Amino acid sequence: MTPALLNRSLFLGLLFLVANTNGQSVSPSSSDALAVKMERLWELVWARFYLPEVQTFGDYLSSYEAGKEQEHLPTAEEVRRQFPNPCGYSTGMEDGAILGGAMLSLICDRHAVTGEESLRAEADRVYAGLRRCATVHGVPGFVARNVCPGDGRSIYINSSRDQVTHFVHGLWQYYRSPLADEARRAEIREILAAIADRMIEYVTPENDYDFCRADGKRCPLGICRMWEVQAHEAARLPMIYAAAWDATGEERYHGQWRRYVAEAIAQSANPEPNKPAYALLQMQISLELLHALEPDPLLKAEIHEGMLHVRSLASRRFDGTREKISKKSAEEMRMLGPDWRHVPEWKDQKGYPNPQWGPYREIWHLTREAGEAGLILFIVEPESDTAAEEASLEAMLQSFDYEQNSSCGLIYHLAAYWKARR
């Protein structure tokens, strides 16, 4: 880390040390504005986006009033009849597994920096929500996008490889961290094994490499396909098998990992440069897991080169996103999401009616892009000095009004901050 970002981080680290030593609360100095701001963002994420009934996170806010932030969420009855679509697109229940995985990873990063004992309970809450997404429906190996807070059980039946990617990565990070006790690790072994078993059963040429919906039917959108996919998606399948092998030590997962990994890395060499940050991030975390476990030094070096390339793409994406945000007014950036039931435009996606958010979609997306792209920059050790990028990240984080932003992308802002500190 460069002195600028490190100096801004030191005070909060000392604050945590004092708090953990004598149990007393200490007010942070005004000189550490970024650390204080990130602590406030941490509080806002838990207060506004966390769904305590199911221990997951929602996608957006439709109100800043306490207790009403996510009143737009689908009812249990709506979810049971798969309204408005089997993915829960645009409802606020679309990306719970993604967000939970990202949140669990950032808690592991924060703990690596601060050693706060209180993070053990926070991680357990997030993990419990992810476990619910994998078990509440009774379909082994299926990762639901989210679980309806209305009844604590109902799910949308169409998941995606994006959900599974962040889910597996988050659980793997937690499994390997000191935050998880042996009881949690035993559960994670079962969950990762179930996901890998589902992939072995369903992801076959005869099934067009689709891991299928919770009802066993093929996904019509192509978002559950795990092989013969685009370059930024190729590493997902061997990453899942590698994580399952790392947790369980079972040979069948090791064999699947080795079967796919070399070809997957070759396919990952040239991702389309204009992919959105979420796609690049999912590619990067897949490569991160594979790099950590790869025993072949030549293949390991190839994975590292791929990660550096993804980082370079993310750097351009980060700069471009910041420029777009700079042209938005404060009022635009404070925009709230809609009640999806009453939006004027709906789009048909291969038979899935999708409510359209209108102008809000861009604000939600830009907020998320900024955090995701910023996070990618610090996942792999760069070959050159990162002083300019650290300064850019700090400037981005300082410029946001987190009190008045309704996008779940704020989770990635936190994640970028703690990854940079780590």
C-alpha cells in the first residue's frame, strides 16, 4: 500500500486494537475521514440492505425511511407463482447469492486487517443466509438467488452461473479463514460437494452443459450454462470443482478440476474487453481461486498473467465509470428504485417478463460498476506501483454520498476498500 492509503487506514486499525483490548468505545479522529466514512457505510449496508428474516441482502432501496427501505420485495405468494419471472429479475430478490458471497469475502478481508472478534458473528450471519439459499428448497446443489423474507422459504427457481460463482468463492474464502469454526467447515464441505455433484450430473454435452433450474428443467436464457461459454465464463466450472476438492479432499472433484482447468485457462486468455465490471469481477475471483490451488507452476503463471490482464481491463473500466458518474447530478445519484409492479415498461426475455426500471437502472449500475471495478484492481498483486490507482479509489470512495444511494453496489465499495487495505 502507498503511504496515502495506509495513513488513512492506520487510525481505524488502532481504534480496533484499543476497542478489542479494553472494550471501550473510542471516537475516531477527524483526520481519518475515509476510515470513518467506510465505517458508516458498513452500518448503512447492514441497516438498509440486510434482510434479517432470511439473513441475505436485497438489490436496491425504494425508500430511505427506516423500516421501509425494501417494501417493494415480492410477497411469498408472488414468489410461489414465479411472478414476475422465474429469475426474480428486477424485484430486489435477483442477486442475493452474489451479494452474500461478496459480503462474506469482504468480511474475511476486514478480519485479516483488523482481527476484530466481532466479525465472527457477522460472518456467521452472512453464511447462514447463503446456507439457506442452498438448502431451504430441498434441491441438493442448487443455489437460489435469494429467499423470500415473507415466509423464509420461497425461491425463484432459475439461478445462474453468476450466482454460483460468488456463492462458491465466498464460502471458500470463509472456509479457509479463521472466522469459520469446524462445525461451519463441515457444513461448507457438504454444500460445496452438493454443488459439484450437481455440476457433474447436469453439466454434460447431452444437456448442453446447463445445470438447470430447481425444477430440473433447462434454463431458457443460457445463464446456467457452464461450459462452451464465453472467455470470461470459462474458469467457473473448474473453479467449483477445485473448491469442492480443497474442502473435501475427494478424488472425484480433483479429477473434474484437472479435466477442465488447462482448457479453461486457455479459453480465458482473451476476454472481450468491453464486458461490464460484474463479468470481469466474476472472472477474476474464479481465476483467484484456481491460482491459489494450482500445483503446476507453468499453469499457475499462466493464470497469474490472465489475472493481470483482467486487472488492466478493470482499470480502464474504473476510470470510465468514474467519468460517467462525474457527469451525474447529486439528485440523480440519490435516485431511489421503483416498485417494480408499477413500472410502465416490461420487457419479454424469452418468455420471462422483466419489469424495466427506467433511468434508475443506470444509477444502480454505475454505482455497482465503480465498486466492482475498484475491487478487481486489488485482487492480484500488480507488476507496477499502484499509487495512482489507490488515490483514484480513495477519491471515488470520498466522493460518494452513501447516506443517499440506493444501489447494492455499495457492498462492492466496501469490498474494494478492505481489499486495498489487506
